[in-house]
Amino acid sequence: MIDIHTHMRGTPIEILTYMDYFNVDVAVVLGGLRTDPKTLIKLCGRYPNRLVPFCVVDLREENIAEKIEEFVRLGGKGYGEHKVKLRVDDPRAKEIYRVCGELEIPVLIHLGWERNGWNLDVDGFERVVSEFPETTFIAHGEGWWREISAEVPPVAYPTGKVKPGGKVERILKKNPNVYADLSAWSGSNALSRDPEFARGFVERFKDRLLFGTDFYQRMFTPPLLIYTPFKVIEDLNLDEETYRAITHENAAELLKL
């Protein structure tokens, strides 16, 4: 099993303990502005068969391309979590997408909504993924998953039946360079609010969905938030082929593991 979305602070012990408890073989460890890329890569390098480092750069700095190239050379396997308070199609963000496409590493991006301002908006995201077809995007967050339905109320985590024809499905159909990260409550809510729709959705896009938890290495992480993504997947009663694709094979192919 591969977890596409975790975070680490300090030493790897806590994240490895979580992984062993839930039988997770490999975890992608996402960077942030408070995490030095070289330190993260070094820590993950202690467990090269289990921890896969992603890194980010500060968009306020110069030489963004050179910084991304450096952490890829040192062992970074992707860019993320890209979570900034800019429009998703801001020119500074586009430079990241361009460079990552050239380096052939995926960009894991948190799409927020109006209340938090991270990488707004889904329509802009649709334009971006078409503009950069050589770049692989992994979409995550409440601003993304609330659009699984064609009817989207003004809340981060909508409930109730899903109306077919949402933007998530449209973007996945049109853009083979887009994957969807099922982690956190945003992903779990999208699949649990309407299980009948979710089973069909998962089957249609089983080659583009990636299991994740959003495990966060800190003492006050609610255990239920870690357990829920596993339960949601189990409750869908997927066939073995689909289950394997989502929990292992898609990520293994994407990350060249």
C-alpha cells in the first residue's frame, strides 16, 4: 500500500509507526515552506524503500527553476504540497508547473475555496492542466472534491447525493495528466456522501485515483482522520483490481517505484 499524502516534522519515527500499524509500505512525505528540502530528503533517505520526499520552494525567492532542479538532483521525487494563497493560474505558479513538466516530476496541489484562498479556482485549474499537458498534476483539497457534484453549495464539505456532471469528472475525462488524491476529509467526504455514485466514479477513474491519508506528524492529529480514509475505501467493496490500482499500482507507476 502506498500513501500519496503525508507530512513529517522532526524524525521519521512517528510516521513509520503509523505506517507499520496500518500496513502502509510506502509514504510520500510532502514538504512545506517551513521544511528545508535538503533536510527532508536526507531524513527520507534513511528509509529509501519506505519514504518518498516531495519538496516545495518559496515563490517569493529568485531562481525557482534552479532550486527545483537541485532538490530533484538530490533525490526529490515530486513537487508538493503546493499550497499557496495565489490564484492557481498565477504566473509564478505556472513557472513551477513548467519546470516540473520538464523534469518529469508530479505536482501535488491543494485546491482550496473562497474561505481559505489556496490555489483558487477549479476553472483556472482546468485551464492550467490543458496549458501544461506534459506536467502531471495530483489534485487534492476541499476546493477540488466539492466539485465532484454538478451542484455545489457554498460550503467546503458538501453532503448528500452527488449530481452527475461535476467538474472533477469533466477534468479527469479530458486531461490524462491529472490524478486525484483521495486523502483527508475532503477525499473521504467525496466518496462517502453518496456511496452508489462513488462506486461508479471509482470504477470509471480507477487508473487516476491515489489513496492517501494526509497523516500529519504532530501529537494532536485526531486518530479518526487517519482511520477514515481506510474505512471509506473498504466500505466501497471494490474488486481486487480496482483496489490494487488505487492503493498501490497508480502511485507506483507515477513515482517510478
